[in-house]
Amino acid sequence: MELTPIRKRAALQPGKIRLNSPPSAAAEETPCTQKTIIGARDFTFYYGSKAGVENITMDIEVGSVTAIIGPSGCGKSTFLRSINRMNDLIPQTRTEGLLSVGGQDVYDKSTNLVNLRQQVGMVFQRPNPFAKSIYDNITYGPKLQGIRSKAKLNALVEKCLKDAALWDEVKDDLHKSALALSGGQQQRLCIARTLATKPRVVLMDEPCSALDPLATARIEDLIEELKGTYTIVIVTHNMQQAARVSKRTAFFCLGKLIEYGQTDKLFTNPQEKSTEDYITGRFG
Amino acid sequence: MTESLLQRDKNDAAVEFSRPLRLSVTEDLRGFLAEKIGHATLFSITFLSVLAVMAIFYFVIQESVPFIFKGSFGESIGRLTEFLTRTGWYPQSHDNPEYGALSIIVGSLYVTLGALVVAVPVGVLAAVFLSDIAPFSLRQICKPIIEILAAIPSVAYGVFAVMIVAPWMQNTLGFTTGTNALNASLILSIMALPTIISVAEDALSAVGREVREASYGLGATRAETMLKVVIPASHSGIVAAIILGMMRAIGETMVVWMASGNASRIPSPWWDLSQSVRTLTATIAGELGEVPKNTDHFHVLFMIALLLLLFTFGLNMVSEFFMARFKKKSRGL
Amino acid sequence: MQTQLRQALNHLFTLSCGASVVLLVAALLLFLIPMLKKGAVAVLFRGTVEFRKMQAEQFDRGNEEALQKEIEQTAQSRQEIYAILDQFSRGIDTEKLTDEVKGLYRDYGDELRYKDTPKEQYTKLRSQAKIIRNHLLDAFESIDKTEINEYLDAVKVFEKGNSFSGTTVEKMFAVADGFQKTIQHVDLSRRGEYAEELSVVKEELYNLFGPRPEEKTPQLAMRRFGATRWDVAQKHLSFLLWQEKWVRSDDGQSMVSRKVRRDDPQYGSFSGTSLLPLFTLVEETLDISLKPRFTFYWQYFIDDSTPGHYFGGVGPEVLGTLMLTMLAMCFAVGPGVLSAAYLVEYAGDNLIVKIIRICINTLAGVPSIVYGLFGMAFFVTYVTRHPGILSAAMTLALLVLPVIIRASEEAIRAVPQTYREAAMGLGAGKFRSFITVTLPAAGPGILTGIILSLGRAAGETAPILFAGAAALAPIPDFGGKWWLQETRALSYGCYDITVGDKLAMMVPHKQFGMVMTLVMLVLCLNIVAIFVRSRMSKKLRGA
Ligand SMILES: Nc1ncnc2c1ncn2[C@@H]1O[C@H](COP(=O)(O)OP(=O)(O)O)[C@@H](O)[C@H]1O
Ligand SMILES: [Mg+2]
């Protein structure tokens, strides 16, 4: 089947749809460092007796943006949430295989969960700010780390909000309820809140699915700016988005990792039939 | 393989993670202890409720046992049968005390059932009104009213019964006494209503919209939909509501003590609610203050309490059963 | 045809559903309106000068000078009334007159001895006085006017003799004079009836105006003041004016009972007597002699009361209720919220948790009187060893524990899971994320539950019957072991004042006042709870 126009544009001209986005070509062309930060070997996650993901084996590179795509219910969130053990909240779950972050088996008893979660931050599908002020939302993590100095906190808030491209919009009402912000602003606040704990890895689970196109564009810009500094793993339903922001892409289907490779290759020349079916829109 | 992978990642990410992902031994120990201690503390606090229930049962049984188990086995049985089947209640009599609680048990049933006769139809219909008929704004007004009805202290209802309802019954209705079974039943029904309404309304709302739509779609009127489809579908919830209301009525003390007249006899003819009756709760409330400890009279009052406790415990179990069934059903199992 | 029937049935159904709700609302109004209206009278009423006197004497309140002035102003009109009364009672209350004359005779004897009268003169005067006395006593006994006049004339002879001028005997003459005047208008054959009626009149005047200025202060607080309230005064006035009487019916055939005025010229008991002007006088000058004034007696909620709640307020009851409920909350809130936290955040779905849940539900269903028994058998017997505030509060705490657990559990469960995820994602542990995120978010819900259970604890009576509530307990002495003392409480007070206390039956406004206080307290708590809840839902919406 011929490539759909959308797919062509998405795959071949990443970043073109956006206006005034910084040129990303340079970053794309730097040679792959091949340093891994997250590694999975035959990783399986069970909800009760049912597997959420099965036998995942993949490596994620330091400082890159990795996209995970796939139809609904294929285990993208499950895998992502396993990386910083967010699935602990769900009762009666267990794992098999190995999932390592920075050389630490995350499902081992010896994992320091606090340090893991602070350094592997997470942005959720729906913006979920606390019912507190903007300021308190951002200082929540740093305060947990024991930062008490007002000056430091203020500086941190400003820096994070600027990093998340939200500063100009909210700098005058930092002490207003975060719930009063719009959806896109709330999501950027959540990103800022995550950045405030100084993470190395940021996991994003469909961060734009609840947002309108304009807000989506801003988040994508943000991801663009953050890459390099942070390792980003992003789950998305939107293939254009995956093509635009990521360096590598993993395709999940029915709880299995079907294909994983350079984004442009995966989109232009998928190795697996189901991958092609999915990206050409035949299912999912 | 595992080792090598971990080693590789570790080397690669060495610069990335400034704070160690691995717990130090002391951190591990501290975390483990904190978790265990926290869990244990919370558990024991929660377990207080269990202890309280056991303590209540223990003390009530402990104080009521001496009334029955005295003398030989045959005598014990005799005392128990006297307690349950005789109507003579003369615990204060010096030479020949009698402890027949039947009329008191019957009195409790009288006022409780009397209350339910009014409260069940009114409660269920009101629940239907709130869940299916009233517009949203009206419901917003009715909810607080029901809450307030539930919050008014029982003693205030008691005063109302004695000072306002009783004179009215005596003067306007011409009853021989204003404090009687009917008076107590009426007030109890008002007190049981909020419970019945709120639980029944939950039960009705839990029946999905599709069920209603299906029925309307077949041309049924609202009355038919409610009576033939929705109420049957939520019947376990409604039964639970009725039982909870019944528990409220049977355990109520102040109102019946003040409004029922406290005459320990079974009304005759049996349907004559304008006569005074005496209930289990009122008997305890009225007599315990005056009896010396460790007398038969003292113990028999605890026996009554045990009876009440068993009554409500049984009802609670039944309502729990229906609630569970209702929940299961509404989850579609 | 069939559809019409179905439609009609449908309307009937809708109607009966609506009627049930109307019934519900009617029940609430039927309860609230009379209770609050009758109760409000305890606080808002027209207070008389007697009320202000009572406030000054019992509670040291009000302007001393202004009160004295008022009392003087009222004294005048009261004096006129008393004068008429005294004048009339002289003719009727022969027992009193007899006592008076006997006393005067005795005094005269003392006087003679004191003046060192020579022996024979003493004997003479003394026997003369005795004759006067006996004449008077005979006159008092008799019911025949001419006979009385004869006796009194005989007395007058001595008066002319002049040998008694300037002595106590002159007072006897005065009595004779007064008596003679009074009996002109009195039907002596009805003297017994007059005496009876007169005692009623006197009692009602006492109820209106309190003790007379020259009387010494009575022991009982309730006898120290007259009608403190205008409505009570009106009531006593009507008791004073009206009497139930058997009169011949209009057709003259039979006797019927009818209300007539005591000064009714035809039927009234006092028709044609010198007491007659008293009634209209009292009626017309009542507002001068009582000076009613609109009073907002807010101190009702803090004042102590005299026995039987005859005067004063519900201060000790309010204080007791506050102490009991606050203390009960101190015991119940911590365990309640923590239990809820455990059930939501930690507990799995195993057997023991199921048992815990069943026990909480059982606890919620235990009849309140059984809590009372348990409180007596356990807290009083083993923990505090004395019925008192502490044991009562513990019993109440146990009673509200399941309520708090359920409300808190619901509130904590309602906190969206994403909050917990966000907190955990930022590196907060379970405990931290509960304290810093879940609890604040559930706070208003928990608070609502606590406020509602506060109302519940304040209203419960049966649990504290045997564990520390008493009708006449003194105000706790906060210097000592106050927690071991029994206390008054609004809830128990409501019971006692309506059913237990005979004295209180005379002051229905106080009975309703107490109930109103309790109902208002609970209503206010509920309204606050509703308010908190609406604020909470607004906050969650980000407004
Ligand atoms: N809390 C849960 N309990 C049980 N099963 C779950 C739970 N969450 C997800 N699953 C199951 O795991 C599978 C993967 O879900 P998920 O990772 O959320 O998919 P995705 O994010 O790709 O849409 C789904 O089949 C889903 O039914
Ligand atoms: Mg998902």
C-alpha cells in the first residue's frame, strides 16, 4: 500500500508541521552515543494472572527521546510505569525478567524508590496538579528532598517554570490554585514539577492526549528543548508526534515489543507486517 | 547475562544519576522498620473497632450470664424460658420477683413494626422521587432536608412527642393517654426515614440508565418502569435500606422511653396502638439507674441488652448480606 | 382506554412519590417550627421589672440605680393594690385577726409590767383588756352582723373610758374599727368561701409581684421574684381575674360550669365587697407595676439556673455538652481517621480486613443504650472508677468512632488516584504522600464527617445516662479533677426538664428553650458541614 500523505509528511519531514520550531537537524545527526540508561531483558509484568506486557527486551539510550507507540491496551503505559515503579499502587501485581535503570534492577528489593522516582520523573496522561498553589506544586518535590531555603526554592520555581515555558504566563500568580490553569498550562506545570526534582529521565505517558493542538505544539517544543539534558521516554498515540520528536521508536502490540529502531527507519521501512499495518492506519 | 547488563548500564549511566538508586544498608533497614512499624501501628489502631465490638459483647454477656446460670441446669433453662415466654415483669417485687420479658419484647416489635408501616412506603416512594422524578435543583434542596431530619437528636424528638404530639392525641384524638405505641411509632418512623431514603436512593440510582431506557423504549410509563423493572432490580439494596431503618428504630431509646408510656403489657385487642407499651431499650434506660449492682434485676437488664445486641447484630448481618448481593449485582456479576 | 388508565396510574404514582417528599418536609416543619418558636420565647420576651431584679440579684447584672428607680415607680401602684387587699382581708381572714388581737393582748400585758403598774391597777386594766379581747374574738367568730355590732359596741365603751389612750389597746380599737367597716359590705355567711378565694388572690398577686417589700426574703429562689415575664404575668393575671364557677344556666334549669370574673357583679365571688376595685386596678395598672420591656436575654445560653430551671439559663448544660463532645472528639478523631487511612491505603482484601469491616458496621448498629451499659460496665467500672465527664466522653467517642471512620474512608477514597501517583512520581513515600497530598485533599470531607459526628455526640442521651450525666450536677471545678465529676448536658437536660423535673413543668418556655438550644446547636453544626462540603467541591473544581 502507498504511504498515506500524512505518513509521508510525518516520517520524512519531522518537525515541518510546526512553525518557528528550532532546527532539530543537528541533534538528529549527532552520532548515537550508544550509552544505555534503561535496559529491559525479558521483562514481563502481570496484573494478577494476566500479563500487561510480556518478554520485553530493549535498551534506551542516554539523552535521547524514545517514543513508544502501539494500539490501546497493548501495554505501553504498563511498561512505562514499570520503569519508575508507579505500578506499585496497583494491588496483586508481579514481574518477571529484568528491568534496569542505571544499572539498578528496579524490581529488586534494594532499590531506593525515592531516589528512583525523583530521578526518573513521570508526566501523566491527564494533567494532575495538586489542589495547591502553583508554587506549592513545584516546590513539593524539592521540599521532599529537604530543600528549605526560600531563596533556593524561589530560584528553582522560576527556573523550572521557564524550562517548562510557563513562566511568562503564570509569574504573577504563583500563589493561585493550580487547578485554575488551563489544561495545557496544567500539563506544562506538571512537567515543571517533574523537572524540579532534577530528574535524569522523564517518562511521559501520552502527555498531549488531553490537550488541544495548540497546547500539544507547545509541549512538543518543550520536549525538543529538554532532549539532550534529559532522557525522555514518551508514549503516544499520535504517530506524527512520535516521528517529530523521537530518535528511536518502539512499537508495542498485544503486550509484546514488535519492533524497535531508529524512528525514521521504523516509519519508512518497517520490518514487521503488524508495524506497517499500524502506522498505515489499518488497525489501532 | 543479568550481571553484565546491569554492569553495562551502570557504567553508561554513571554520570547521570547523582543520587544512588540502590539503598544503603541503613536506609534499607530504616525503611523496612518504618514500613513494618507504621503498618503495625495503623493495623492495631484499626483493630480497636474489633476489640470494641468484642468488649461490648463480652461485658454484656458477662453481666447477663449470672441471671441465667444459677443453680442447676434445669433451673437455668426454666429462668430462660420464663424470661422469653412470660409476660409478668415485676423485678422490683421483694418476695416474688418475676422476670417475664415477653410483653417488653412484643412492645419493641410493636413500635418498630408500627414505624416501618409508615416509613417503608413513604421512604421508598420518596427515594423514587429523588432518584427519578425530581429535577436536579429540587434534589439539591431535598438532600439537606433529609440530612437535617437525620441529625436532629433523638431526645429532641422525644420532647416533641411528649410536649406536642401527646397532648394533641389526648385532646384532639381523644386517646386515654397521649404517650402510647402510636405516638412512639410515628416519631420512630420520622427517625427511620432518612436512613431508608438515602440507602434506597443509592440502590435505585445504581440501576443503570440503560435499564430504564430499555423499559421506556418499550413504551412503559414511568410507574411501570419503576415498579416492574427498577425496583425489582434494586430490591436487595432496598431490603438492606429497610433493615437499616429497622435497626435504627429498634435501637432507639429516648423517644420510646418518653413517648411509649412504659406500660409493660401487650395491648389488647392486639391492634390497639393507642395503648401504652414498653420497649427493651426503655426498660434498660428506666430501670438501670435505680437497681443496685449484682442483683438479679441488674443482671436481667443486661440480659435485655444482650437480646437487643443479638437482634441488631443479626439484622446487621442480614443487611450486610443484601448489601453485598446488591453490590455484586450492580457490578454486573 | 387502556392507555388512559395506564397514564392515570402513572400520574397517581408520580403524585404519591411527590406526596411522600411533601410529607417528609411537612414532618420537618411540623417539628422544627413549634420547637424553635416555643424555644425562642426563652430568649426573646417582654421582661418585667421582676426580671431585672432577678438578674441583678442572681447574676449581678444591670444598672443598679435605674433598677431602684423602677422599683420605686412600681411600688406605688402595687401599694394601692396591697392596701385594698389588706383592708378586705381584715374582715375575712378572722384567723389572722384573732392572732393579731391575741398578740396585742399579750403585748399589752408586757407593757403594763414594763411600766411597773401598781398591783391592783394592773389586775383591773388587765381584766378589762381581757374583756375587750374576748369581745373581739367573739365578734370574729360570729356570722351575725347585729351580734357583731353588739360586741363591737361593747368594745367601744372602753374606748370612751380613755384609760387606754396611748397604749397598745388602742390598736385593738383600730382593729375593731376596721372590722366594723369591712363587714358592712361583706356577706358574713360566705366568709369561708371568701377566705378560700382570697388565698387564691393572694397567691396570684404573689406570683405577679413577688414577696411584699416588708416580707423577709424567702429561701426558695423561685419564691423570691414575681412574674419575670410579661406572658407569665398575663397568665397569672387571668388566674387572678377569672374563676371557674357553677352557675345556673340561662334557662334556669340546670347548673353549668362557666368562667366568670371574680369581680363580676352577678356571679363573681367578690361581688359587692370592698375587694372589688382591686381586680380592675390590677388589670389596669399591671404594666405600671411590672414595667414590661422587650428583652433579648442572650445570657440564657451562659447563665446558671435556679433549681427546676425556674429562673436562669442553660449555661452549665451548654458547657457540659461542649466538654463532652470535644473530649469525645479528642478520643475518636485520631483513631477514626487513622483507621480509615489504613482501610483505604494499606489494607488488602483479606479475611481480617473483612472482619474489621463487619465489626465497624456492627459498632455503628449497636443501640445507643447498649453503649450506655457498656460505658457503665467498662469505662466507669474499670477505667475511671467513677461516673464522670471522662467516662461519658469515652462512651460517646466509641459511639462516633464508626461514623468518623466511614466518613473519613469515603473522603479518602474520593481523592483521585492521580494525586497519589503524582506525589509518588515526585518521590514521596506512601506515608509522605498520604500526609502531604491525600489528607489535605480529603480534609474537607473528613472535617464534614467530624462536624456531623460532633452533632451526633452532642445529641445522644442514652449512652451518657449511666456514665456521667446528671441533672443537678454542679459546674465542674476546674481546679480539681474535673474529669471525674458528673456533669449536666443539654441532651440529658432535655430529657430531665420535660419528663423528670416537676418544677420545670411550671416553666414550659424553659423546657422548650433547652430543646431549642440543643436543636439549634445541631442544626448549626449541620449547616456548617453542608457549607464546608460545598466549599470543598468548589475548590476541587479549581474555582
Ligand atoms: N490496573 C489494572 N488492572 C488490571 N489490568 C490492567 C490494569 N491496567 C492495565 N491493565 C491491562 O493491561 C493491559 C495493558 O494496559 P495499558 O498498559 O494501560 O495499555 P496502553 O497504555 O497501551 O493503552 C490492558 O490489557 C489492560 O487491560
Ligand atoms: Mg495508556
